[in-house]
Amino acid sequence: MSPRRNYPKNRRPDTPEREISTSNQSFEEHEDGDYIVRKITGSSSTKPYRCPGCDQMIPMATPHTVAWLDGDEDGRRHWHNGCWAKKAHRRPNTERTRNAPRY
């Protein structure tokens, strides 16, 4: 075990200050604009959402992604992580299975 290092007050060795990220929010560039992307943990997900990528439900307590165009806070959408990752490769018309709801 390493010895404990107690430094006298105001005598600590200088260390470069690092930026501590207080948010899990990032920016991504896509063909249709710049998106603000936030990763949601399962514990903070308290209600079900419908994914616009696959048109299926995202159950409660499931980690997922929330994304919206920069400047359009009302356009926030909740996506499955896999659906968001494949967003750029998705065709314009999403094929639905026979059991998928149409709304």
C-alpha cells in the first residue's frame, strides 16, 4: 500500500486543472442539422416512450438516448441507443412489422 500523502495547507504540488464534465450531453452533426444528444440511464428513465426510429416502445428503466435539433427544445425525441446509432443509415420510410402500431 502506498504511503499517505498529507501536504501542509497551500503547499500542495501544482497539478494542471482539468475540466470536469457535469453533464452527459454532447453535440453531433448529421445531414439534417446539429443535434444535442443526451444519454439517459435506466434509473432515471421513469416512463415509457415511443422510439421514432423503429416505432416501438422504450420500456421504463431502459437506458436510451434523447436527441433534439439545436435550438428546437420542443422537438426532443427518445430513441433506443441502437436506433440512434443507425439513424444516418436509415432509409426514409421505415418498414413496420404486421404487429407494429400505426400511430
